[in-house]
Amino acid sequence: GEDATIIAYGQTGSGKTYTMGTSESASTGLCQLAAADIFAFISQNSSDALPPIKVRASFIQIYNEKVTDLLATPDQAKVGLVLKERDGRVSAEGMLSEWVDSVDQLSAL
């Protein structure tokens, strides 16, 4: 498998949420544009002879050195994820993720 990460960095109010496309704005953001390209690639490169290509999404926020799982519901532990490094890869231990099949599914998260 392949992994990809999109990072938005900057001070509060600088437009990170808007640019990523996760605000209430009707504008298409970076997440939707990247997802559209990914799902177009999957559509063009799928065949019965190849294993299916699957997409899983997760969203975290790092603010004041606290890692928050943005997919967690209010009754789940949102804050306090720990970043772990192993073999040159960083992951947020305990982070939730969702399988998605379309840009619309991703946007609904």
C-alpha cells in the first residue's frame, strides 16, 4: 500500500481549514481536489485482474502539542493521542479511520 499525508501549518485564523476544504464554505479545498484525483485514478486503473484499490481516511489536529482525533465522536476519547515513530514512519496510536469509496463519502466525514 501507499500512504499520503496532507499537512496544513500556520497560526490561528490564517486559512488552514478553508484551504483544506473542511470549513462550511462551498469552495472546493485541497482534500476534495486530491480525493477527486485519487478516485479518478482508481476508476481508470481498476480491473478484475488486479486487487482492488481501497482508500482509508483519518483526520488529526496537532495544537499546542496536543493531538486530537477529528473523527472521534463526543463519547470517544478525542484528545491525547500519542505520536509514535517506527522505521521512519510516524503514526497516531489509537487514531480512528474510515474506509471511503468516493469524494462525497470523504467530504461527509
